[in-house]
Amino acid sequence: MRFSTFTVLFLLTTNIFPQTNENIFQRNAINHDSDYFHANDEFTLLGNIEVNGKNIVLANNVHYWEASAQRATWRFLLFLNDGTFLGMYTGITFNTDEIKIERQRVYFPFEAKTGNAIDFSKGIPNKIWIDGHIIPYMKVNDL
């Protein structure tokens, strides 16, 4: 059996550089607004939650505005399972390891009295109260 150079190179590159779900979601955010999202941003998939009978993928995006990393914008992103970018909440600063997802709630590492959860049981909230701040939902696509 004889392999062409193209076939060998194709097989090598598909095994060395596999396309991950994380890349698909991040790429769709970048395609939505390349001024707002960049390939070198920190991007972390957090988990899934069901909203109105649909599986929603939750992710965290951190964009550093200066080379010295003195300024950053944190974004809590929502996607459909197929990668469609639904929208985001901005300004929630948290350690991704401290997020807890239980049923239709996402818990952040803040005190309950200052707001520490997003409740998705009635859909995607138009605004949330987290860590003492009211944060609006920035809708990109319909659920």
C-alpha cells in the first residue's frame, strides 16, 4: 500500500492538532466579535446546564488588555451545544475551579448575602446579582 506525501501530512496534522470543543466555542465567540474576543484569551469550558429543555454550555473568557496583564475583562459565556454563541455576562471575576453547577443553578465563590448564584430555572435571566453587582445579560442569539 502506497501513501502519498499529502496523505501522510494530513494524518499527522489531524492527530497532532485535533479540533477540540473548546476551540469550536472560542472560535465562534471570536467570529461574533474579533475586537472583543481573541485567540490568546484564557478560555475555559465550565460545564453544562439545561435551560428551557436545551443543553447550554458554560464557559469563562478572560481577555488581558495590556501586555503587562494589568487590566482584564472577565466574561461568563453561554453557548448552545452546537457551538452557537448565545450571550454573556461580563465583570464576574472568579476562580474557575470554585464554580459549582447544580441542576439549573450556577454558584460562584461569593457570599450569598452579596449574590452568589445564577438561577436558570425560568430561562436565561436578563440581569443577575453577583458579588454585590447587578450585571445585565448581553444577548447575541436567541435560545
